[in-house]
Amino acid sequence: MSKINLRKKLEKFSEHWSPKVIAEMNDYQFKLVKIKGDFVWHNHADTDETFIVIEGEMKIEFEDKTVELTEGEMYVVPKGVEHKPYAEKECKIMIIEPRGVVNTGNTEGDLTASNDVWI
């Protein structure tokens, strides 16, 4: 394993809502994602999901509140909790979750990305 430069990895793709795996630790994957606009309401029944903002700002909407995140902040969405990420302008984030987790969780649709894509 060699060191990983997050900014250089982020330069390798431009599409939004399409997670790219950059590393694994045990059964967990570290994924970089560029987000912009609305995502879909979804949940992950069997796992928590961690969002870390590298660059920009994002929001995670819940039924009863909205969490705003800026560069250097993170939030852990508990398993089974319905949520919807959103970014007005492009935001670059890292997601940490177990291998095999589909980005749209329990909701299939146009934004469902191919899983386990490495860069």
C-alpha cells in the first residue's frame, strides 16, 4: 500500500453521485464522491454511513432536521435512518462504509451507481 493523495484522486473523475473506492480497511471502503444537486431519499438497513466533507458544503436532510456540513466536518448517519444528501454547488466528500453498500441503499433509480469502482 502506498500513500493516497485525495486531491489527485478527485481529479480523475468529474461525474456526480458516483462513488469511487480509493482504499479498504478490513471490510470497510473509503470512497470519494463529487455531489451536486439533490440525491434520493434512502436508507441503509444494515450499516451506518459516514460523510466527510473535503471541499465545499453539503446538507443531509432527515425527516425531522437538516444537518449542514462544511470542509473538515463529518457526520455519521445511523443504520436504517432515512436521509437525503444535497449540495447546492459541487461538493467533494469521502464516504466510509462496508464493502458492497449500494449508494442509493433501499432505493433503486437513475442515481444508483456501479458498485466497487476503484480509481
